[in-house]
Amino acid sequence: MVPNATQTGIQVDSLRQEFPVLHQKVNGRDLIYFDNAATSQKPTSVIKALTDYYDGYNANIHRGIHTLAEKATRAYEDTRLAAQQFIHAGHPEEIIFTRGVTEGVNLVASSYGKTFVTAGDEIIVSALEHHSNIVPWQFVCEAKGASLRVIPVSDEGVLDIDAFKELLNTKTKIVAVNHASNSLGTINPIREIIRLAHEVGAVVLIDGAQAAAHLDVDVQELDCDFYAVSAHKMYGPTGTGFLYGKKHLLEAMPPYQGGGEMIREVTFAKTTYNDLPYKFEAGTPNIADVIALRYAMEFIQRLGKENIAAHEHDLLQYATERVSAIKGIRLVGTAPEKVSVLSFVVDGIHPFDIGQMLDARGIAVRTGHHCTQPLMDRLGIEGTVRASFAVYNTKKEIDALVEGLERVVGFMKQA
Amino acid sequence: MSINAVQEEIIEEFALLDGDMEMTVFYIMELGQKLPPFPESERTDENIVKGCQSKVWLTASLEGNKIQFKADSNTAITKGLVSLLVRIFNGQLPDDVLNSELYFMRRIGMERFIGTQRSNGFASMVKQMKIYALAMKTKLEVNL
């Protein structure tokens, strides 16, 4: 039997008690949840924060003068302070609450892109991007007559930084790349990317969807201009997240959406806008989920990102060894630096079939192109099977995945 | 054998698996492997069923006044599912295909584990088969 406590001090057995959803049978077997890159499960502290809010102090924030409104406002703004600290931002007003990374990217594309990008300019993304960090930039390019350039990727899933240097020039206005790839797990050299982009005067947006729960993020040290995060991929609720932006950039940007909260004064002749961060938070926000997000960040900080990363690295290494030893399986994405994502294809078996067969054994993985069709085209595959690990996963679960895969491959081979 | 008689036969076969999901999935894939080979010349974009997450090719023809389907898929489970439809509808009158109501999926517990997207794909397959049946019906009427 493989012990479930790693050298890092993460006590997985007791930690799992904090995640009610993990304790159930799926198709007659213990659920094994390996779809964490799509969304992670939520600890009881996060779930309780949601019900506490609705049970105890549901109220609209900021303008209310009554006690409940003040309590809700304080809790909401406490999350902003926690987020500031979580990514080491310089000012709380540099944190804009969004629905998640997708909205964060759209906000920057729409507001910054449409204001500061002009005809003939260039926007650079990478071949590893999720559709949500491609399509909003295509909107900008189409609207402004700019062009989209792409940093190429190697067969192993590593970005070609020399090629990136070639792409950079004075027409480059924005560089948008992910911190870690959702399909392959590759951790990108964003520090270097940011430095190089700044040399030509471009601003840099980092899609932190796959990084925030796994890697330490210090936006000031990185010197990135924008950093987008989704709460639900870091043990928090769905439908919320935040965008970090450097204060002077956010101040120079026009509002993204119009409505309540984002205004200072409205007349039919002219409207003036509120200060940061409210300028970018039109309408009643997702109060409950924002409040609960603080508990997700606290959960991560209680365990320590270093401990989480060490535990997940341990799982990734174990899974990489065991899965790649199965005959007929080829790993996709073998970059030296990876978050806990294991993507693979199996000779002669479609990823959908693998996913469905693993589900029959209670194992949840993701199959398909993972919203990175250009990457799949580049790698010459239709899709992969992706197992992604979180802090509550165990080596025993990986053993069950391997057993399931061996059975599936065996069945298909004899057929 | 009527459409409903074939459905009942399928329900009986699956009952032997006793609700074991893994066995059910394996059995579906085995059924798919028994489908006659699909002619390469008909593996065209035109014959792809729209609305399926995996690729499904489907063609239809008449033998006398009965309909005959040929199908294939790039995924083993979908191929198994479409093979069940081929088994149910082949040799039936176009009118019977058009008026049929398929209930076997629910009865063999498949809806439980076939994801929404693939369920939609299944619905697309059935719809395409009924469209073919309508075309065959029209063809028969014009020939008369």
C-alpha cells in the first residue's frame, strides 16, 4: 500500500475529509476525481461561506446603509484584500472582480485593446493558449486592423523563445500568454517573456487559470501588466475570479461595461466614472461567490503553496512513470517544467472511448481538445485524455487509473 | 421482426449485464465491432452526421420497399450505439422508421452514463435516420 502522506507534510487522508464531494460512489466504485484542471472541488470552508452569507447577511453591497449591507460589503472587500495579498499586488484597487479568466481577458481586450491598439499593430499569443486567450484578441485585431502573431511550440510542448524574440518589434502592443498550459501542463517562462515584451514597449497579460492554485504568483516581482485568475480552478466557487492590472494602466483604460456601481454621476448629457476598482465592476457583482473565494485562498495558504506544489509534483512524477510504462500509450506534453497535468493518447483508441471507459470505473478525466484546437492541430492530434491532479489526490488513485487504462488497452487489443 | 420487438430483444440482452457499467461499455463496443465494414467510397464529409461529438458516417438505401442503413464511427462506443440503431431499423418499412419511438436507451440505463453531448449526438443519429426514411418513402411513392 502506498502511503498517502508525502514528505511535504500534506496529510491527504485528513485533507480529503474537507471535501464532501469526494466521498461518493460513481458507477458502483469510489469516485476518483482527476479533472481538476477543468475545475477543482471545494472544501467545506468555501461551501460554508456561501451558505453563511445567504443564511446570515445577504444584502447588496456598497450603497446600503443598513447593518447587513455593511457586513456584506466588508466581507466582499476583505476578499479583495486577500486577493491582493495572494498575488502580491501593490494596491487593493488593482484587483477587479470578474467571472473568471475569460472575462478578465475580454475586459483587457475590450478596454485596453480597443483604446491603445491601432491599425498595423500586432498582438502576440502563444500556440499553447486556451481559446479564451485567443478569441478576444481576434476581436481586437478584426476591429482595429491589427494582426495576431503566434509564438510557436515544440513537439514537447515548450515555447520557442528565440522565435518569440523574432516576433517582437515596435508594432507589438500586447503579449498574452498563459502561466501554465491547460492541455499539456507546461509552465511557461513568463518572467523572460514579460521582460522581452517590455523591451519593445508592449504590455503583457498572463492567463493564470492553471497556475494560481499551484504556483506562487508575485505580480510585482514578475512585473506583468495584467494577471487573470479563475476562482473555481483554485478550490473556490464558479462564476468568479479576478483580474490584476497595474494601477496606471487601469486608470488609463475606459470602463468595460456600463451600469450601476461604475459611475460617479449620471446625467443625460454626460456621465462621469467611479474610481478604481469600481469603474470596472458594473452592476451588482457575484457577492456570495466573491466572499467565498477568500476561504479558497485561505485554504491554499493554510497548506502552503510550496507544500501543494511538492505534493502535486510527486503525483505527477509517479503518474508520468506509471502511465508512460503502459504499452501503446504516448504522453503529450513532456516539458521539463509542468503543473500537475498528464495528457496522453493511446494507439488506436479514441480519447472519448478511454474517457467513457474510465468513467465506467468511477474515474473522472477530460477528453478532447481542451479548448486548444490550434495546439492540437500543431501536434497533429484530434485530442488527448487528460488527467489533472489536485492536492487531495493520492498515488493509490493513480494506481487505479493505471489499472483502468491497462484494462481498457487490453480489451481493445484483444478485440 | 418489428421495431419494438428488436428493442425488447436488446433490452433483454443488456439485462444480463446487471447494470455493471464497465461490462455495459465493453458490450456496446463489441457490438460496434460486429458492424459490417463501411465502404471507403462513402466515407465522405457529406455522409457525416451533424451534431455528434465524435464522427459518425451514415448512408441509407432501399432493398425492395425496406430500408437498409450502413454506419461507422471513429469512436468505438459511438459505433456500438449506432450499430444498435442499424439493428433496429434495418429491414423496416420507411413509414415504420418514421413513426417509431425509441425507448430502449432509457431501459438499458444508457442515458445515465452517456454524457449530454453524446446524447445529443445520439439524437442527431436518430434524426438523420428518420430523414433518410422520409427520403426513401418519397422515392417509393414517386416510383409508384
